[in-house]
Amino acid sequence: MLDNFEILDSIVDSMAIINVSGEIIFTNKAWRNFSVENMGDDACTGVSSNYLSTCEAVKGEEKKMAKDARQGIQQVMDRKLEKFELEYPCHSPNENRWFILRVTQVLENPQLTLLAHINITNRKNSELEVEKNYNRSHIINERLNTTLYNIVHDIQNPLASIMGLINLTKSEKDIESLKEYLGLIEKGSSNLRSFVKETLKHITTMEELQSVNVAQVVSSYQDTIEQLLQSNSIDFKVDIQQNGEFHTNEIEFRSILSNLISNAIKYSDNQKLEKIILFSFASNAYEAVLKVEDNGIGIKKEDIAKIMRRNYQVNKKSSEGVGLGLHMVQRFVNNLEGSIKIHSELGKGSTFIVKVPNKSSESQVS
């Protein structure tokens, strides 16, 4: 009878024959070679060992899978199933591997069952690559949507500054003043164009980290809103304590600070003689803390937990926004693996504190 199974030695998949009690009565060459190459134990997987007992003896993380395998084998042995298959990982120190356990009846002898362990590593790697590409495409689409929202939202303040300057030129008769306004309009338009180009680059550099000069980023953004700050009589103060290099996704970081500053301008308190926005930043080798404080109208206590929701507005009647700014801030903070806290008191002002990791420390460790 065993001679009839010698033909299995020509098959590259590992195969074994078990009897009605689960005892291995034959293993092909591939099975034996695999056992030797992976330092297998003949007492567990060699001829005369009981394969069902081997499955029952498995402990730890693989216990459930071994239990499923044992039940499937038993069902084929009892002729309740014609075939049973189970996909499982079997990684080695040098590579990740996946196999399918296929259990079938030996038609010529109902007392025997055929076990085959088929290497599907190439197929599995292809599937994982497809899944990886799909996930990457999904992330890119998500980033694209966020980027489009970001552009639409963040150009409002720079555009408001430009429109304010245009309105000033309409009533200005002094040539020198007109030239000054036109120069500011040109500068604002150029800054706005650069902002849009840099933001669009975010789509293709979504995983890249940059060394960010925070003072330069803030100064560049301040240039785009200078006229808006002046027309609203807002004193914009900056305190930057950047200690060493700060690595993060610059586009997302810039969007966080621009949205928070924009929000502070939008909700400034016109009843106050002195309107202030303070932007502060401090960093070390491991963490950066961004803070935007204002003495604006503040937020009701019951609204603080809601303002990060998409399309939520604290004051829909007075606000020209659509409720995207703070929602995007939350998304960008999450992307940077950071956190955000909000402190606010109605009539007194608000403080937004964002903490993000400094990725330069990670790159040094690696």
C-alpha cells in the first residue's frame, strides 16, 4: 500500500497520509525536507506520530488555529466533509511565509486521509501588495479631499486682505498711496499663489517630513493677513522658542497654525478697545507646543466639546465661515500624532494648545 504513495515524492508541496486514528503513515520528500530545514521534530510530524495529538498540543497564539485545523481534519476523516482548507502563517526568521492546509479523502481507501501544506507565499505577498496600494490610494483620496477643503478655507483671510486693499484704492487719489496699495496687493497675491502651490504639493508629499523653520512659516502667513489684522485693529504678537530642528509635515503644521489664527481673527471682540492674538511656539528634541491665545468673544462651555465637528459653527448668524476650520485642525493634529486642548471663557477669550511630536528625535534613533 505504501508503494502507491511514492509518487507523492515528485510533488513540491508537503504531503502526508494519516489513518483513522490520526497517525501519520507516510510523508513525501517535500514534507521531510521541510521538517529538516525548519528543525522539525519527527515525534510531532514524522511517520508514526499522531497529527491530531500534535494539533491538540499547540499552545499560545496558534492554539485556536491548531484547534480549527484539528476539527477540520476530523470532519474529513469522518467523511462529513469532502475537503477542508485552512490558510495560516508560518514565518521563519528570514522571511514571512503563508501556507494552506488542504485535507482531502483518499478515494481508494476510506480509512486514509491526505494532508497537504501548500506554500502560497507568492500569492499572499501579491495580495498584500494590492491591499497596500489600495490603502495608499484611499489615504491619497482622503488627503485630496482635506487639501481641497483646506485651500477653500485658508484662502479666505488672504483674499479678504487683498479685497480690503482693493477697496482702499477705489477712494484713494494720492498716486504714491495708490502705488503702495498696489504693491501690497501684488505681494498678497504672490503669497496667496505660493500658498496654494505649497498646499497642492501636500497630496504628493503626504508621508514626508521636513525640518520646519517656524518663525519663517509664521512670518510668511502673517504677510498674507497683515491688512486684515490692521483693518480689525488686532495686535498680533509672536513668541517663538524653537530649540534645535523641528521635523514634521510642514503643510499640515502650517494649516494648523493658519486655521487657529484665522479662527482668532474671526471671533475677535469688537467691543474691546485692545484686541490681541498671541501666537507662541516652543520645541525640544522630542515635542513641540503651539499655542494661540486671544481675548475675543470666547466660547460657551457647552460648545467647546462640539466645535471640532465638521460644519459646526458657534455663531451661524454672525460667522461667514462654514465650520470646516477647526474640524481640519483636529484631522491634521491626528495625522501628526498630536493632541489639542481648548480653554475658553465666554466674553474673555480662548486658548488653543497643540502638542505634536518632534520627528527629528525618531530619525536620530533609527
